[in-house]
Amino acid sequence: MTPALSQQGRVAVVTGAARGIGQACAAALAAQGATVVLAGRHADTLQAAAATLDEACGRACTLVQPCDVADPAAVRELFQRVFKDCKRLDTLVANAGLMDDALIGMVTPDLIERVFATNTFGLLHCAQYASRLMARAGGGSIVALSSIIGVQGHAGQSVYAGSKAAVIGIVHALAKELAPQRIRVNAVAPGFIDTDLTRALPEARREQTVARIGLGRPGTPDDVAGTVLYLASDLARYVTGQVIGVDGGLQL
């Protein structure tokens, strides 16, 4: 355990925690001593992730709460569970997200509603309840996952880009609003990260994208999790309202 990064005695909620970036964030926080509430849509994969983290930590470091962040009632139940079982909240990692790509001529109302409901409205739902619990505890850290696409845009991804750009606007506004309550709010904007989602891309497209990364390789979920851990820690106690790119120098 690294003292400057210690999460000992703290409670964190990670959404979209069953795999990929979310699971890596949960593991990083748990490894530094946090109790981590794993939230996601599928109970079976959450339970499997929890068992893996508990074994790695050598302790019961997780709680599992199925939750679709697009459903306000489910989000309310998630944070009611946190208050009931933990009595406090120190960190929210708002990671749950969808990526549905379509050229503008093929975008449907259902696609828009589905992507924004999870990527954008889900953050608002979670931040509303999380900030109340953090205020009771005297402060905390909200880390929202945006994307390099939300910063730079990309052809064929107008809906996804819009949803992730909105995340950045929300982060800037909440950082100002919640600072008096000692709640810090920041965003992480990953680039091309090696996850199940990117592994499903055609090999030619993967190679083209990796060729545009300055550091010469895809990122890993642990690369993103390290930045999230920093933002949750006391090392970042004077950092709020920032968008930190974790993209290896990717040029879109």
C-alpha cells in the first residue's frame, strides 16, 4: 500500500465495474484499502468480478449492487444501499458507458436516447446522490469517464462524442458548484484502450489507430485506473475541474 495513495477506511462506488476500465479502477482502489461498491447491469458478472477482487485483496473488499445508471430509481437504490451498509461515500467513479456508432444519416432517436441516458444522464443521476453522501462525510472525489472522442470528436461518432463532451461540461459545472463542500470533480478522457470493445474492431482499423498513438501501443485499463486512483487520492487534494487525457499521444 502506498501511503500517499491510501484509500484506507474509504468507500468508493464504481459504475460499469464488471470488466475493463471499471474493473481495473475498482481493483486499484481496493488494493489501496478502499471498500468498493461494484455497480453494473449484470449481477452474475459483478459477482465474478467481486470474487476476483476479494481474493486479490485477501479480504472482503467489495459489495455488489446491480444498477442501470440510465434508470433513476435504480441509481437511488444503489446509493441507499451505500448509505445503509457503509454510512459514507468518499469516491464515485462514473465509468458506465455505451458506444453506439452511426453516421449522422443513420442516427435514430432510440440511439440518441440510449447513449445519452447512460453516458450523460447516468452521470447526473449518480452525482446527485453521491454528492449528498460526500457532503455528510466532509468531502470526496467524483471522477467521470469521458473520452478523447468527447474532446476531439470523430467521424461517425457524433452521438457518442456529444454524450462524452457533455460529461466534460457537467464536470466543469459540478466542480464549481461542489467545491465549497470540499467535493472535487474531475474527468478522465481515455484514448484507444485495449478492452473487449476495441478487440472486436477489424484488425486493419486497430493497426491504423495504434499507428497514430505517439507512445506506440494501445492503452490498458490499468493505465486509466492509475489516473483515477490519483484523482481519488490525497495527492490530488487541490485538483478539481480538470480533464486529464490518458491517450498515449493519440492523434485523431
